[in-house]
Amino acid sequence: MLDQLKRMAVLAAVVRHGSFAAAARQLRTSTSAVSQQVRALEQDMGVTLLHRTTRKLSLTPAGERFHAGCAAMWAAAEQAQQELAQLRDAPEGELRVAMTVGFARIAGPALAPLLRSHPGLRLHLQVEDGLTDLVAHRIDLALRFGRLPDSAWVAQRIGQLRVGVYAAPSYLARTSIPLDAAGLQAADWLLLQDGTDTPRRVQVRSAAGPRELMIQPRYTSNNQLSLQQLCEAGYGLAMLGDEDVAEAVAAGRLLKLQTDFDLPELPIWALAPQRDTQPAKVRHAVAALKNYLSGAAA
């Protein structure tokens, strides 16, 4: 069947260009190869498709009817190529992006210019703090931060997440915890974890060099926004992104603790399926997110 389709395409090229030689140039092959393909097609069909003279070629009545289907197939193939090129070069169709609840806050302002510039582009956000099944949800682009698990997806670093230790004024007034490592390790902690309250080792930077804190959470959640709300309610300390809690800090609902160590910035990654070339919608979305994050960090 594939050989038959190839021969039909060759016949369409011969008729379109008016000769075997011209068709051969367009198909980047030899004139004899084109002639052989047409003869093989006629043998398969059991009918003569072309009248051949030394001066010109013309379709037989049967060839005219058969060529109509060959030409339609050629036109459909060209249309498919054009549509694929358009998808490659211009962002169109549905863009499916997976991200955490915290990242959802930036999706609107980061991607709004792209969506305004390309009316043919639609956006779907898959928002959850757990690990999204990227294949099942047909995700084009996923935003992650921190250390990534092994994956066949391609990761590109697009920014960094500045993290601090935060608490509500009511919690600090009630506990009066010292802000050294020992005092913080003994505090009530809220951590982003999935169904476990096991201790977490946190690498921090101090004037004396890198060190490690062992944190035993008292409250855990798989949702970052829930942790922030618990922190604002005075349940304890939480490691939160500076940009995520900027509004709560400005309103006085949270305070950033001035500790004797710094939490390292977490890299922000854009993950896309492993492909030789990425669709335009993915490339443009990554560029828009990277541009927004670089401006936010400035």
C-alpha cells in the first residue's frame, strides 16, 4: 500500500509539472526512476494512465479520473505539511500546563501577553501540588521547583524561587522561640509533604558554611496554599516562597524570620516531553515564563 501511495504521488507530480524530467527535479530523483514508478502504477492498475509521445504527455480518460484522486492526495499532504509548519512556527491550539498552586499565581500575568498576541492559542492549567500524571493529562509543559526526579522529560531552568522561614505574629508572641538553629528545630513546623510526618533534612547556608537542619513537622499538607493559611493562623513556622507570601507580609499576617542562616534558592524548571523539536506553543510559553520570572527577580 505504501508503494502504491508513493507511485500515486509520482503520477501527480508528473501531471503537475508536465514531464518526467520536471517531476524528477521536483522529487529530487532521476527521470528513469519517475518513469519506472509510473509504469509500475499502470501495471498494478491494469490500465494505461498516460499517453507518451516524444513531444508531450497526456492523460488517458481512465488516467484523468484516477489522477483526480492522486492530485487530491497530494493537496492533502501539502495542507498537512503547512498546518504542521504553522504549529511549529506559530503558537496555536491548546497549551496544557501543569503547575503547583503557588505557580498558578504567576500563570496569568506571565502568559497573558502570549495569549493576547495569539488568538488561536488556548490555555488549560492543571493545578495540584502532588505529582501530576503528565502523560495521562496530555501535559505540554510542567513547572517544577527544587530537585527533579529522574525522568524522560527535558528540563530547562527558567528561574529561581527565593525561600524564607515565615510565621504569624501571633505564633511568635505565644512561643518566643530563639532564632538559632536549636530553637528553630524545636519549633512547630508546617511542611509540604504527601501523607507522611517523617523528619526532613534541610540544607542551609550560614556564616560558618553549609549546615543541615533536622526538622520534625507537626503539621503537613500536600497543598502549599493550605500550609500558608495554617501559618497565617498561627500554627507554626513554614518555609514559603518570598513572592508567594509578599501580600500576606505587606498586610502584616506573616513575618519573615531573620535567622542566622539562609535557605538556598530553589531552581524553577520547565519540563517538556522529549522531542526533537518543541511545538511553537511550548517554546513561546517557556520564553514568556522565563521573561516574567527574570523581571520578578530583578
